[in-house]
Amino acid sequence: FGLQPKCTHTICKTAVGQLDLAQASMLAGLPQGPSLYNPIINKPAALARQKVVLQAMLTMGVITAKQMTQAEQEMAKYKFTSHSINGAYLARHFVLYVIDNVLVPLIGAQALANGGYSIYTTLDLALEKKVEQIAYDKLYNQHYADLLGNVVLAKDYHVGNAGEVVMNPYNGEILAMNGSVKYNMNTPQVKGEDNVTLEQRQPGSSFKPVVYATDFEMGWYPAMNVPNHATIYPYPDKKEPCGFYCPGNYGNLYLNRLPSTIRNALANSFNIPAVDGIMYAGIGNVQNMAGRLGLDEVANLKASDVGPSMALGSAAVSLLNMTSAYSTFANKGVH
């Protein structure tokens, strides 16, 4: 009903203390089915439920027949609207993720709709709002970008959408989930309602730590020197000019073909050492490591669908799962 506490410097009158009979009897009937009797979306059912409450009060002798009639008429004329402050649209991607992926599988859609549950989640709303604001600002407002100068990324480079996940690495809690640059945006480039953090995309070089983690369990170590020169791998590939898999480093940079430590190779995101790493560990073992880190999409791929290019992030994963995998590193190996 939009009531707020009324306070002076000496006393406060609570919002609930300001309810009249009509309002109080309406609210008293809701706990039996908060969604079923929600007067905002099902006013006839709410009025019928209110009448049951009023009739019980009349039978008990705490109200008169006249008061009952007045209360019924007051609510019949009342226009019900939500007084939440955009509550239905706050952190919308996260809310829908929790409903679709956690609550409905756990308790069922019917129980969720009519059970009167209070749902407590891990979301940090202040952080969520900040993440949403930063994402939009970085893409749609002018700012200075290294090597690019002053640009508007969406306009000048057609980078129109983004997704972010912030996770507590120690317990896996999702603190923020922004599935698009703006939820209510609907353009040919950006479908704001789509949650891109759940969609599978190629992770690129961000997958390399998964490869090296597998190598470390099998005897390699961060300071070990690895080759860093143009290499042809014995996997037939008609798309490659060499007829086999022959990736290059970015910009064909090989540091004069000198060996490189794994630590340096990862820091510079060199491709050749990473492919050497997956060849050493074995693609199946890297898939197993991916599964242990929560990257089920990679772990479940058939052997016929994977190859050494997986070291460079060719196997698609979701941002949510990739964030969870990286959180495992931050949590000293505990997923």
C-alpha cells in the first residue's frame, strides 16, 4: 500500500500501524497463497480471500456488518500497483539464472510460484550495479583506450555487448552477474535479455592455464624452458597451408626462437608452448583437468571433436564456468 513509517524526533509510527481494516484484512489473507492471491495480478481472487477474512472477523464479533461492507468496497475500488523500487528489474539476469537453473530444478515451478518462499542469494547488489554501470560506460561512452586513443568502442569498433561475472573464489558465491550491456536494449547487435554469461563462446588464450595446470601435475614446472619456434604438428588440417596443424604465435613473434620458461610463455600468451603442453599432457588428460575445474563443456567433448587447437581455446565454454575455473586457481586448487 506504499505506507512508510512516520517519525518525529521522539516517536515513530510504523507503516503497519497505519493500516485500516480494509488494508489489514487484505494482507491477512495473503500468506496462504502469496502468488495466488496477489491483488496486483489476481484482484478477484484477492477480494474473495479478503471476504473470507472479514467474515471470520464478523463471526468473532470484532467488526460489524457495516464495517465489513465498507472494507470490501474500499478494496474493490483500490488500484493495486507495485511499490518496489524497480525491484523486478534489478540484477535481472542473475534473478532469472537463479530461478531457471537453481530453484525450478530444486523445488519445481508450481511450488516456487505458490509456496510463499523468501529466497536469499549471494548477490552483492551494490557491486552488481557498479559492474553494470562500468560495462555500459566502457562501450558506449568515450574514453581513452590504450593504443586506440579516445574512442567509443560500440561506435568506432562495433564492440556493442559484454558480459561479466564476479565470484568469491573461496566459496563459489556469485557476487555479480551481468548478462548483457543493458537488459532492456534490443537492437540487431544487442539482445539485452539474452544472458551471454551462460552462452558458450571460445575462450581463446584464457584456456592456456588449464593446459599448463595439467602439465604441472605430470612433471612440468613454471621455470622450465620450453621451445618457442614455428612448429608443424602431426594433425591433418586442410585449412592450414602446411596441410597439418601449424599455428603461429601472435604477430609471428618467436623471440629469436630462443627457449622460454612456461611462466614467460604464459605471461606473453605464446601459442607454441601451449600447444606443446597439450601434446605432452595428452588431450584427454587436459579434458579431465577441465572437468575438475568445472568446465563440463570441454570435459564432455568426444575425442573426435577435439584436437591440439584446444590449447588455444577452440573448445567453447561459458563465462560463468570459466570464472569458476579461474576461481579454483585463486583458491589454491580447491574448486
